[in-house]
Amino acid sequence: MAYQTINPATGEAGEQFASWDAEQLDAALAAVDAFHPAWSATAMAERSALMRQLGEVLRTRRDELAALITQEMGKLIGEARAEVEKCALGCDYYAEHAPVFLADELIASDAGKSFVAYQPLGAVLAVMPWNFPLWQVFRFAIPALMAGNSGLLKHASNVPQCALAIESVIREAGFPDNVFRTLMIDARQVAGVVSDPRVHAVTLTGSEPAGRQVAACAGEHLKKSVLELGGSDAFVVLADADLDLTVPQAVSSRFINSGQSCIAAKRFIVVDAIADAFVARFRAAVEALRPGDPRDEATTFAPMARLDLRDELHRQVLNSIAAGAQIVTGGAPVDGPGWWYQATILDHVTAGMPAFDQELFGPVAAVIRVADEAEALAVANGSRFGLGGSVWTADTARGEQFARRLQCGVAFVNGMVKSDPRLPFGGIKASGYGRELSLHGIREFVNAKTIWVR
């Protein structure tokens, strides 16, 4: 299968890249494997210096990289630039903190000296999605490389230029040629890479079916895996919420990246006492979004990334309407070139509807009305997903207690869910396992080795 760039805003085909054959793949794996001992022995100070330089390269090439993101998956150009900047911030963070995170940890015992040494595993395969084509990769690659691991990237087939650019900037920063490689392979070759003895761990960000397949393969070969899968994040609006704060954040949380984010708010669980006012203001703000050329700074609403994704989203919307959901605004594909879908709000969504039970990966908000806080919590936790969630209330102490009871990996009070290099990120239930970022993320792919000295 070839890698193909198609502009989501216009539907026009761009660059195409052939997938590697078995010989090309084997040569890349052999090169990374041969170089790994030298890389793992590199001093932490040298890795930190390279990582700081990588941050500078990303900033220097920001506009070029942002243009690639917009061209290949349709993100608004301002959001694309912010994505590149976030990658650079991640480099800065780990360049400073990784030496502390991975320093030997002395532990008192019956030994004369006993401690934990954090040592690299080897080559880590990352299977990554298209929706944040740089950030998703760098949030794996930065801590993996700082820990002394090598990185292997199998990126999504619709963002090949982003995939190759990532390898390019890492090399430009001064990292050795075979410490990070982009593998131009198709999905059918992933299992073979996971099972290869030269690969020591795997991380995947993507769909639940893909995660199950990769986890099963990793388990069969007794290899560490981390999965960040889908989400149907609850955005809980309690009766005392400040709508001046809540509504703009609701729009951003649902419609950033055209709704194509695992941690986007998808289920708007609103207490009846404030529901009518919330929906009215939410509708006005959503209808003010301006679709257009994603390269235009004035555009505030982007296309979806692929035609098949748009078709699946519309099927979910139609089936939800047939089951009783009410359209507040939007609800249909946009005629013309490109893969546009109207910014949509569905109200009176209830259990049994796709908008209630399934992940809506696109610009559709599902409003679920509840009687009170207790029902709001029950509905929020009733999902099979458990990635993120947020609660909106004038009482922050009440919000914190609510956040503690949310069944998810990331909970925010009066703020939209986001990833931050300083904080661990990941989910529970069908949203995966393991953590990325912060201290917890960098320690996922190391050997925490106990050393005991008499």
C-alpha cells in the first residue's frame, strides 16, 4: 500500500510514497539494532544537549512543519504552529528533567548500598495516528530517546511527509542517523515488527481495534506495551457553572482539530437547571465558527481528515436522530470539494444512541441532560471509555471532589482536557493503559533494575 497525501480541504491528491519491502525494513531494523549499544551508553548530558538542539530546530522550522500538517490532515494553520511549538516545549522539558527522573534512586535495605537504576530497553516501536501528526510522535520519541532507547515510527498512511520530516529534524539536531527511523511500512507489516527480536517494546495511539491487535502481539512475545486509545470524554456542566467561562471552552474542546481528538469533549452532560441556557449559548458560539481555507488565519473551522471518517460520522448522526436525538445546528456533510462536515450539536441524546454510546470522532457535540450532580457522575462514568473528563462549577472544592470520582486517566476542573509534558497522560478501561509524559512516561520504557551491594 502506498502512502498518499490528499488535501482534506480540497480533496486534491499530492505526494505519494511507496511502502517498503521486506528487505528495506530488515535493513533499517538491523541498522538501529547495531547502533543501539553506542546510543544507550551516551552520557545523559550529551542526550540533553541534543534534545535542547532539537527544540531549537523545531522552532526554526516551525512554519514549514505547520504547513505540512495543514496540507496532509487539514488542521488550521494556527493550531498546526501551536502543535510544533508544543513539541519544542516537550524537548525543553525533558532536556532539563530527564537526568533527575532517571537518576539512581537510593533505597535503604539490609545492603551496604541498594538502589534502583533506570536503564534503556532498546528499540521502541511507535504506531502513531494522523490527528496530531507531530505531537503524538514527539511525546513518545522525546522521553524514549532521553532514556537511551532507539525509536522506530510507523506513522499513519495519510501523513507521509510529516513522518519523514520528523526523522529529518531529529537528524538535523545532531542525533545519530540510526537512533530514530521512520518505517515506511503498511499496517500488515506491524505485527512482524512487533515480533522481531530487535524490537523491545511498542506504544500505540489509535483505535481500540488496532490497540487490541498490537497488545495481543506484544503479549504473545512478552514485550512491554503502552496504549492510548479512543475516548468519549465527559464535559460535565453543573448548575452553578459560569457560562461565560464554560461555553467558549466547550466550543474549543469539541471543535478544535475539527473534533478529531481522543481527548476532545464529546459528551456534554448538563444539569437540567442550566441546560437550556447552556445549549442556547453553545449554539450561538458554534454557529459563529467560520469554515474556509485552513491556511487562512481568519478560518476558525477545519475540514475532516478523510472521506471515510466523514461518512462514518454522518452515519452515527443519522442513527442518533432516528433514535430521538434533536438537531440544534448542523447535522450534514457540506457539498463541494474536500471533506467538510457541518459543526453540529445534538440535544436530548440518551442511552442506546450512537452519540451516547460510541466515540464521535469529528465535529459533533452530544448534549445529555441530567437531573442533578449524582446523575451527571453516573452518566459520565457509564461509558466504556476512560481517557479524560472535565467538570464545570463555581465551587472548585466541589469540582475537585467530582474530578476524583470520574473514572478516567485525566480529569480537569474548569479547564478543557489537554496533554502537558509536566503531567502524566493516559487512560483506563477501553481507552488503554500506561502513561505518557512527565516522570511516569519516561519510566514506562526503562528497566527499573534493583542493584544490591553487600
